[in-house]
Amino acid sequence: MRTASRLDHIEPFYVMECAKAASELARSPAWRDKPMVFLNIGEPDFTAPPLVREAAERALRGGRTQYTHAVGLEALRERLSGWYAQRFGLDIAPSRIVITAGASAALQLACLALVERGDEVLMPDPSYPCNRHFVAAADGVPVLLPCGPEQRFQPDAAGVEAAWGERTRGVLLASPSNPTGTSIDPAEMGRIVAAVRARGGFAIVDEIYLGLSYDERFGTSALAHGDDVISINSFSKYFSMTGWRLGWMVLPVSLVPAVEKLAQNLFICASTLSQHAALACFEPESIAEYERRRSEFKARRDVVVPALNALGLTVPVMPDGAFYAWADCSAHASSSWDFVFDVMRRAHVALTPGRDFGRHGTERFVRLSYANSMDQLNEAMTRLAEVLVARA
């Protein structure tokens, strides 16, 4: 059967290919005494906290499982508005918030609403691979801006201005970033937004890891830079609800009807059960638990990054958010793809090669997710040390 030509511009998601290989190897009887340590997938090892699970049970028992409005439960939009006020000091009207089936649906809706065939969208290299594929799926053209460690692997306004061309429509940024865990300095974010605004473009900012910021300097939302900024967020990371497939977006008021129309046709609504459960995320008890978990992620970072540096897996920029370390493995192998499969087989530690995340030197890097227990992280560092010393 003939497939659509747009698929020619969408590559496989190699992160998941590596995950499948790691899972298959983990099932091998030869490794029963040394189980695989999975540091490859960006999923918190924490699950939804008790109040969230209890809210889901109450909603299920009460039969609150029918469709909601396409933009989501009004009560949930109001809770999010309150969270922005309490956490970031921002006045975000509930009417600007659209609840979505995960951040992925939010990104798809934003791209479909704003990108015409052939429009170019600027984004950093390295960056989350699916972001460029959302642009391609809307028949747009992702344009990757090389961003090295001297820029904290993030773009700046000068780079955006230099790359802007006749077909450029906007920017798609991420702060904090997957795979690097680095954020855009708020002042620089303001300059980028201003440069885009002056050119009549859009600024979409993926902020799904914003709740997991460890440095006050970076823990502010791009929404502070104007009502025309589009923010994408999720209940998956900070709120530990990955499989619940629930996210949201904050839009300019004028864009809400267009996105609502798309959502009505493409998704109808996000999971009703997940929405009712998410209301409990904002209870004081839940927020206290999320903050405890954020501190735990920071503690893990502070163990893992020095350990990687000591092993010659250099992390050029300390991550200030998310739960990833972007480590240069070129001291041990010329290809991170080969390196990852080697340590997968020899150390039974699963990492992610840089292949997915861009074109600018990403073949030298691996992404390690420290969204795992401290015991597992220490075990992984011990195994890596044994393998890398043996290789030397």
C-alpha cells in the first residue's frame, strides 16, 4: 500500500529501537544474575502519588468517565491557573489553557494550527527528535541550529536572527531540554521572543521539565515574556503521570478557538479519568511530595555527573533541570551508537546514543537518564567503571 510522502521526512525513533534491544537482552537467561540497569528512557521511576491514584478511583467508581469539553475540565484549567500564580507569579487566565492528550498532542495541535506547507521552524541541535517530526508531519521544514556547550546547548537571539529567512515561520524551543537538561537563560529567552515577535513569527516553548528545575536562575516560565508565547507542558514528568497521557498548552487568547477546533476533530478530549485524577496534583500534600521528588532527582544528578566525568564520559554542561546527563563518550569510542550497544552487552547498562537528537556532533554523545533509584545509579557507575577500565 502506498504511504504518504511526508513519512519520508520522519525518521524512526531510535531511542525506542535501543530500548527494545535492551529489553530483549535483559530477557536473556545468561544475564539472570546481573539484571539490566535501564538508564535510557525518560520516565520517572516515581509513580503518581497517593492522592492522585485515589482521585482516579473515586472518579471511576462515580462513573465520571464521559467526554469532557475539547479544551478540558474547567476545574483543571483553574487549578493550573492557580499553579502558575503560586509557582511562577504569573497571571494565566484559565481560558488560555487547553488540556491535551499529553504534551505530544499539544505539540501536534500547535504545529497544525500554525505551520503551512514549506514553512521553516527553527529549533536547537541537539533537541528532542519528535519535535522536528511534529513540524514535518505538518508539512513544515525543521531547521536545526547547532548549539554547542559554550551556549549550554541552547540557541540565542543572535543565532535566531542570523538563521531567519523568507520561509521562517517561528521557533520551537525546549527549556529545560531533552537530552541536555539545560535551560535557556530567562534574559536570553526574552531576547529570542522579542526577535521572533519583531518578525511576525511564533514562539513555541516546550516546558515539560520546567517543574524539575534545580537552579532558581532558570526556574521561570517563558510565559513571563508575553501573552503571545505558546507554552507546552505535561503531567508526565514533574507530576509523575507518564502513562496517563495528559498535558496542556497555554495559548494566546486569539489562538484558542483554532486549537479547540482541531482538538474536537482529532482527539475529542483528553482522558476524562486522567483529568479528574490530575485535580489532586495540586493538593498541598501532593505538591510536598513532588518537591521531595525534585530534591531526590537533584541529589541523583549530583552523584551521577561527577561519576561520569571521572570515567571520561564528560558532561560539558551541568544539567540544571530534567533528569538527563548529556555525556561525551568520544574518549572511549568514535560512535556513541557502537558505545551504547557495547556497554549494553558487557555491563548490562542501557543508555541512549546521541543519534536521535540532532546532526551537530551528536554522534559523540550519549544521554543518561537518572530517573532511577540511587542504588541502581551507583550499580550502573560501578559496572561502567569495570568495563571502561578493561577497555583501556
